[in-house]
Amino acid sequence: MHRHRKFWDQPNAFLPDRFAGIAAPWVQIPAYVPFGVGPRICIGLNFALAEAQIVLARMLSHYGVAIEAGPPVLPIGRVTIEPSHEPTFVLKPL
Ligand code: HEM
């Protein structure tokens, strides 16, 4: 559903800006269900979002992140979408 052309413009493109200005897109966009939906929705949703913001803010205030040159990382569809291989990231102190 997260890659279906019926629901998304450029469904296979990595366009984080498609969510810009949309608070809680998993609530407002029915086709976007990163935490599931209904009675079995992820109970860690709010914790995960708070944790991710804290970790990213702490990390990006100290380091720049770059990806090492190599083959492009492609989405592989299994039960969930997985990266085709684990890319190597380099952290550079700011
Ligand atoms: C970005 C992070 C996370 C994502 C994307 C995520 C996603 C999901 C998804 C898709 C489900 C399945 C919902 C369903 O069956 O319909 C789920 C269930 C669940 N998640 Fe998460 N989750 C995340 C983080 C966490 C964290 C941090 C915790 C605990 C601290 C957690 C605990 C659970 C539990 C216990 C369930 C099972 C709920 C049930 O079956 O009633 N998750 N999560």
C-alpha cells in the first residue's frame, strides 16, 4: 500500500517532503499505515516517535551524515520493504 500508484504520486521515489506540513500523517492519510491500524495498532508508536526525534536531534547536532559511494540501495518487497543491502554511513564531527 505504501508503494501503490493508486495512492501516491511517484510511489517508488524517496520524497520525505510529501509529508511536509501534515501533522501525524498516519492519522490523516488512510494509505499510510507505518504503525498498523485498528485494535492491534503499535503500542510503541508514541514512544518510537519521541525516541527517534531525540536520537536524531542529538546525533545531527554533533555529526554530519554521509553515505559511502556504492551501488544504489533498492527496495526489496518481502513481508515488509527491506533495503537490498546495508549501505555504509560515515559520521563526521561538525
Ligand atoms: C518506528 C518504530 C516502530 C514501527 C514502525 C512499528 C510498527 C508496528 C506495526 C506495523 C505493528 C503491527 C500492527 C498490526 O498488527 O496491525 C506494531 C505492533 C506492535 N508494536 Fe510497534 N512499531 C515501532 C516501534 C515499537 C516500539 C518502540 C514498541 C515498544 C516499546 C513497539 C511495540 C509494539 C507491540 C507490542 C505491537 C503489538 C501490538 C498488538 O498486537 O496488539 N513498537 N508495530
